[in-house]
Amino acid sequence: MALTDAKIRAAKPTDKAYKLTDGAGMFLLVHPNGSRYWRLRYRILGKEKTL
């Protein structure tokens, strides 16, 4: 299920970092200090990598 603008804006920081998934390996990482980073998880030759 795709993330909406409202869900992203409603993401509040907690004690630990957490992920809001968007599908196909893409997710929004929300840190305890309130910063948000888009990340992409993918595989090359069976090894998992993250951008």
C-alpha cells in the first residue's frame, strides 16, 4: 500500500527509529530526532543493499 502525504506528515518521532513501507523495497525511515529519510532496499547477486 502506497504512503500518502497525510501518513508521512503524521509520522511522529518515537524512542526508536521505525519504518513506514511504501512497497517494492522503498521505505521512509523516521528517526527519534524527527528526521525522515527515504531509503531503498535492493539485492545484487543475492546480497542485500540499501540506498
